[in-house]
Amino acid sequence: MSREEAAVPDRIVVTGAPGERFEEILTPEALDFVVRLDDRFAGRRAELLAARAERREVFAAGGTPDFLAETAAVRADDSWRVAPPAPGLVDRRVEITGPPDRRMAVNALNSGAKVWMADFEDATAPTWHNVVDGQLTLLDAIERRIDFTADTGKRYALADEVATIVVRPRGWHLVEKHVVVDGRPVSASLFDFGLYLFHGGRRQLAHGLGPYFYLPKLEGHREARLWNDVFGFAQDELGIPRGTIRATVLIETITAAFEMEEILYELREHGAGLNAGRWDYIFSVIKNFGDRPEFVLPDRAGVTMTVPFMRAYTELLVRTCHRRGAYAIGGMAAFIPSRDAETNAIVLDKVREDKKREAEDGFDGSWVAHPGLVGVCAAAFDRPDQLDRLRPDVVVTAADLLAVDRTPGGVTEAGLRGNVSVAVRYFGSWLDGVGAASIGGLMEDAATAEIARCQIWQWLRHITPLAEGGMVTEELVHALLDRELAAVRPERREAVRELFTATALAEDPPRFFTTGAYAGHLARL
């Protein structure tokens, strides 16, 4: 029995191995708080996940989402607004993202970005060590005791002014198998949220800030309502004033795009904004409509933010946010600056153009994955916010949001090979416990692997023609897979092959690769 197991009440079993200073996070009081959250909200979480499955069956039968008739009054009511900006979230021109790894945390906090999104979700491979050590990193960052010297001798220390911490817990669909209550694993969302709020909530208040969150993978306003109820209950339990928590929601599912106003309405006491999550959004389109030929997408690189269905989504997001006093945050610049001057100039020009477009559209800020892009992004946004740009010119219909068939471009062998390569390399990294991986000059996370493997599945499903001639076939994919596996450590190759086969080549692949891969691999770590 581990130290953690011995320290908590009988109905809680912590199966994760003990680690250095883990007892500072996994205190009996903190774990009891997580269990109270799970006891109260696990049933509703399960109901909402079941509703997701039912909705997918409707889509598979030919249905499509639409703006909800039952919430039309919410959309029509011009009187309501989200809460005013909280301290530390007034200026969000540049937000940097990454896992709560100690070295990356110092670099992100010192980067000059206004916000650091500490990501327990797509950028973190959820080994037990990564999850608990990430909480320690946040605790030490708040207390400004995160300085350390790496094995290389390089010194990492916090600057006087640092970015505001915003934590992204794992999504509603995930569990934390290392913490079992009454024989069932706790919700990973509530585990990540609860530990950070318990240890960091009052500490952040003492520093003049607050506990702030990014909410991932929501599929509609009822899931936002659940989060809002969690926030209210948690604040009451810990004696923290209501409204202290602030949350920004990632609009990264096609169904959530139809309920943006309702999502803000449900969270209005705690609402801070919405974010346009590009890769997950495209991934959601494929997941929900991949069986239907009119939703077949071209090469991933060609599905830019300017194609019609993506343009409709982002413009609606800005209009919705500013109408309700919420911040609109743009998508990720995942480029990693290059040491080659010519290559670097090309990369920076692409980022500059992308961020300029977002600023012109009315976004209040945007995301970068590397400190070297902070200056370029900041230059695009010349004031702390653009909340006064209400965008009354934007009129978006359901047909506009679903106009996937208007996306130009085709499927090429290079695009197929790129998807195989990214999926294989990322799977290898993730199984090694690294959730933010440098691949081909980009900082990739789970969202990239998800869209890559789903596009392969979709192209196979529809025997999609290649621009060069021929079709996307299993034989071709297997040949590319064999070639790309050479980039994976030999001892990982078979596991990566199995994961790729199960998630990209199966007749009915999993909704998320992370669920089965976590249960089959990382839950043992």
C-alpha cells in the first residue's frame, strides 16, 4: 500500500505510485474534496455522456445540428452579459499554452504572454507522475518557488512579472484511473479542477488574482451548466466567494458552435470568454459526420481558418462573445522558430499574417505554443481588447456552419503521408509520457493526432481519390505506416502500430484515441 493509500479514507483508493512531494498535493483533505465533487456530479456527467452518444446516432442517421428552438429566448435577450473581466484577465492579447512541466512552466510564465494556459488535457500525457507533478508545478509557481537548475546547468527562475495562470483540466469524457472511489474511477475533470482549486484558489486570491480555467471539449450548454454548478458548489464548500472562479470555454466541437450564446449564458457568473480551437473543431466534424460523403475534407493543411465553414464559426464566435461582454480568443500558432534564418522568416511571416487576420476580425487575443512567437502575436493586437467591436455585420446560418462541402482542395498522397507520420510520431511520444511533441517544426498535441488519424479513417471509409491518381487504400496506408514506424523507438513500435490500427483503420474507431490508450498503457504508469 502506497503512502497515498494509507493517508486517505477507506472508500478512496489511490493506486498511483508515490513520488517526491506527492503528499503535498494528495492530502486527505484535498482528496476528500475531490470525492465530494465526484459524489455530487458523477451521475450528471454520466447522463451527459450518454446524451452525446444519442446525438451521434441522430447524426449517423442523417440528422444535423441546428440552433436550439428551446433556447431562442436566451439568444434574443439583449440584456444579459457575462461577469466583468477578472484581475489578470483584463488583457489577453497573447496566451501561451503548454503542459505544467516545470521547465516549460518557467519559460511560459516568463515569455511575455499575458496568460499561460497550463494544460492537463491535450498537451499532457496523463501518466500519474505527470498529473500529480503538474499540480506541484502550479503550486510552486503560485508561491514563486519554482526556480531550479537543470541537469545541463541552466538556471530557470521566475521574472518579476509573469503570465496569469489559467488551468485546462481534462475533458468530461476522461477518468482518473489512479483514484478509485467505491470501486469506480473519479472524473478526470473533477480531479484536475478540484486539486488545483483546493490548493491554489485561496493562494491566487491572496495574490490579487483568482482560480481561472479553460474548459475543453464541451458539446453544448448543458455541459456548461454542469461546470457552472460544479463551480458554485466548490466555492461554497471552500468558503470562496461566488464568482471568484472564471472560465473560458474552448469552442472545439461542431455542436458547441450552435450553442455559443447558451454556453456563455449558463456560465455568465463565471464566464470569461470563448476560444476557437481549430484542430479539435475539425476533428469534431469528422467524428460526427465522417460516415457521410458530403463531409469528406481535403488535406489537413488546406483546411485553414479562411475556408467557408471555419470562417463562419470564427466570425460567429467573435460576434457572440462581444455581444455578451466576453473575450474572443483566437487559435493556436504551433510553429517552433527555426535556427535557419530563411526558414524562420517564412514561419514568422505566416504567424504574423494569421494573427493579423484574427485581430482584423475582432479577436481580443490569440494563442502561441512557443515563447519565440509571443512578440509577433502581440504586435498584431494593438490594444488590450476589442470588446467594442460588436460585428453586427456577421450573420451566420446553420447551413454556413455545416458548409464543409465548400472547402476547396483535394486529398494528396503527401497529405495522407503527413497524417500517418504525425499520428505515428505523436503516438510514440504520448506513450513515452510526452504530450507536447515537436514534430516537423510544429509543437503538436493530442488534437493533431486526433484529426490526423480520423482523416485517414474517413478517406479510407469513402475510398477517397488521390489528386495524383489512385485511391486511399489500406494497402497504401499500411505501406506508409511501415515506413513511418522507423521514426519510433524500437521498443515502442508494436504498441504504436496497435494504437494506429485501432484508431485509424478500425471499422468503428474510438471517439478519442486517448481513452483506450490511457486505459491500456498510461493507467499502469
